[in-house]
Amino acid sequence: MAQEKNRKRVKIGLLGSGTVGGAIQDFIFKDQKRPDLDLEIVKIFTRHPEQKRWYSTYPKLFTTNPLEVVEHPEAEIIIEALGFQNDQQISEFKDYIIRAFKSGKGLVTSDKAVLARHGREIWDAAARYGQELRFEACVGGGIPIIRSLTESFAAEEPTAIYGIVNGTCNYILSEMAKSGKSYRVALREAQECGYAETNPESDISGSDAEAKLILLAAVTFGVHVQPGKLWRQGINKIHAMDFLYAAKKASCTIKHLAVARSVGASLQAFVSPVLVPRSHFLSSIDGATNAIFFKGRRSEDDASREQPESRDWNYVFVGPGAGGGATAVAVLGDVMDLARGRRQRVTGPPSLVAPGVLGLHSPDEILASFYIRFVVTDRAGIVGDICQTFGERDINISEVWQLSHSDEELRRLAAGCGKDIGSRKILPFVITLEPATVKQVKQALEIVGQQDYILLPPIWFPIWTD
Ligand SMILES: NC(=O)c1ccc[n+]([C@@H]2O[C@H](COP(=O)([O-])OP(=O)(O)OC[C@H]3O[C@@H](n4cnc5c(N)ncnc54)[C@H](OP(=O)(O)O)[C@@H]3O)[C@@H](O)[C@H]2O)c1
């Protein structure tokens, strides 16, 4: 009883009543057991109140007017858990957030798209109105990565942050790797299991991962990137045979990674499928799980050495990257942080490196070893022709890989080419490159892509190197 009395009551306005908003309501209406806090929802915005599961119990809490939430006189903290469909909607959501700050509320969001696109304006508004912003749920769902980066690693010198940040892509690629399913079948299964939206575009195109990487790069390296400025590739062109080449020729698998690493005074950042060695921890991350590596460098003074030695440290965060429950946990962790009075009072996203120290590497200048898979008409001289085109652009070929394919595989490939060609006439093969820039590879592939022997656009992506 005494404990009940000591609990601080905190009133919350909630924008959104979808997967995340619904899970937040479940927690607050039936599960909360915090000894020190009593969270109370005072208003919920949704366009369809009567369809929501808590509507019949609390009809008066629901509104179709978002301003009744962000300007609610009793709400101290606003949660924004809205999902966007287009740029105009993202801009509207940004306006709600700024209205909340203007009305004197702290804000917690799970909406990475609005922060990636309008982060600067949002952070400026938070500073202008003296309000707090938290966004743990925006990256890695339930994994506490933002707090770890900004608080626990405050003394680290970051050198890289990378990993699997989109559970939908990872589920699809894991299924293709495990059982040789086609991309289409794996996507359909992901949709049936609820891992992929009916419209999966933002996941499979890499734009969801890009928004998360933008936030990770801001928090880790103080580099602010606008959406569309990173080198980004999705997963929809990956074919089951790519996993065969990866496994049989290089003991690798394919993972869709978001990568940001410092190279001298600049930051190299990209989202792409990557050929990952089976010996790398990320290759074992299956299904919708997320896994994020953080690499830091520390000088260590050792009395036995004349010079301090620099050491790289690897930390890895693994957990449920999505789902209403996991995401709600991250959102409510932020809410409780604010409710307990913790203040950051920063004028932008908290970051380990001061903004402006690192510049963004031009996407064209990203240097990597690459995997390129071709599907061509089988005739003499093609491999030589391709190698010559690459050689003329100073790109060294590392290896040429060829596997024998079953008639069935070749027949399916021939059908996918949309040309009248027999399976015996079709030749898939892979070349791997020694380090080259994205620009060099693009230029060479532009020439090769125009040749009459090319049956499918070549697929290319980096080979992982630490
Ligand atoms: N689901 C996850 O696992 C997860 C994980 C991490 C982060 N997130 C992020 O959290 C946010 C919410 O995700 P969710 O999974 O809960 O999405 P969701 O189930 O699709 O729900 C989206 C919510 O946004 C509202 N909404 C959509 N378009 C709107 C518009 N034009 N105007 C006003 N409201 C609109 C919907 O309103 P109605 O109620 O009227 O339909 C719904 O309440 C997203 O930004 C998402 O990226 C999700």
C-alpha cells in the first residue's frame, strides 16, 4: 500500500494504435508493475478507433484528431508510433512532433523514417522548446543499442557500427540459404508469417535499413546523412544460385547489412547484401533476429612496451529487431527514463564523435572486393571479354567461379530471362574482384551490361572484410 502511494503518476499521449501502439496499450492497461511509476494514457490517436482492441473498454481515450494528443493539457510525454506511407505523411508526423515540443511535452518515437528525414528540424525544435527526445525503438527494435552507444560507450573511440538491422530481409535470406527457396517463395512465406508487410518495399529495397543506418551513423560518428545519399542495394535480385556460389566456392553466406565505418577522416556507409564468411558471427543470425556489431579502438598503456598499443574491441548486440512487444519495451524504457526525470539537454542526437569531425565518404568511392554474378548466353570468349573490360578500368579479377547446374535450375533461369532461349544455352558464373571502387565497378558493368550475351542484369555486392 505504502509502495502504491509512492508511485509517481505519469500521463502519456499516444499517436498511433497499430502494431507498436497496440502493444504499448497492452502493457499500460494490463501489465505494468513498476514499483516507482504509474503510467497512464490520457489520449490515443488513430483514424479508426472502433477497430482497436481497447476501444470498447476505454472509448473516451480514443480520438481521430492528433492535436488532441500532442496538445493534451495533462500529457507530459507523447509517444509517436505512426507508420508512414509517403513523404507527405512523414512531414505531417514531423509537424505533430514539433507541436508536442511546443506544447511543453517530452517525446519518444519508434518512427525511424521521420527522424532520418527530418532529424535536424526535430532536434532543433526540441532544443528551441527545451524538450527531450528519445528514439531507442527506432533501431534494432528491442535491442538497447542507442542507449549503449550514447552512454555505455561514451569513452570508446568508434571505428565501425554494422550489422543486420532489418528482420524481414534477414528472414528471407536465411530461408533462401537454408533450403534453396526462391526469393519469391521466401518473401511470400515471410508475409504469411507476419515478418513482411503486404507491401514490403521499404524493407526489401533497403530504405528501412538506410533510415536505421542514418540514425546509427549520427549517434556513433556525429555524421548526418540525408536519405538517398548512401549507397544502397536491396535484396530482390538475389537468386537461390547466389547462395550456392557463396557456400560452395567461398564458405560464405549472404546477409543484408547496414555498415558505417571510419576510414581516415571520413565515414564509409552503405546498405547492401554482403558475402559474409561462415566463420563470421553474423552468418549464424537467422530469421527475423537483428545483430549489430560495434567496434571501438582504445589505446592501452602497457608498462612492458615503449609505445601505447591500440586495440580494437568488438561488441555485439543480438535480439528481437521488430515486433510489437519488443518495440513497445524499447519505447516504454525511454518513457520511463523521461518520467524518472533523466535529461540529456543535447542540441542534436547524442553522439560519440563531435559533429563535423568526420565527413561522409562519397558513395562512388567506397572501396571493396566485390562478388559479381553473370547470366549469359553460353558461347566462347565471354569471360575473356568481361575480364578485358574490367582490366581496362584498372580492376583486377580475383577469381572466376563456375558450378555445374541441374537442368531444372537452368530451365528456371531460362524462363526468368524472358527470352526464347534453351536451358543448354544459358551460362551462370561469378567473378570476384580485388578491391575496386563502386564507381569503377558501375562503369565497367555499364559497358558489359550492353553486350548482347547478357541475359540478366549482373548482380554485384561487396565481400566482407574486417
Ligand atoms: N512493427 C515493428 O516491429 C516496428 C519496430 C520498430 C519500429 N517500428 C516503427 O514504429 C512505427 C509504427 O509501426 P507499426 O508496426 O505499429 O505500424 P502499423 O501497425 O502500420 O501502425 C501505424 C500507425 O500509424 C497510423 N497511420 C498510418 N498512416 C497514417 C496517416 N496517414 N495519418 C495518420 N496516421 C497514420 C495508423 O493509423 P490507424 O490506426 O488509423 O490505422 C497506425 O496507428 C513505424 O514508424 C515503424 O517503422 C515498428
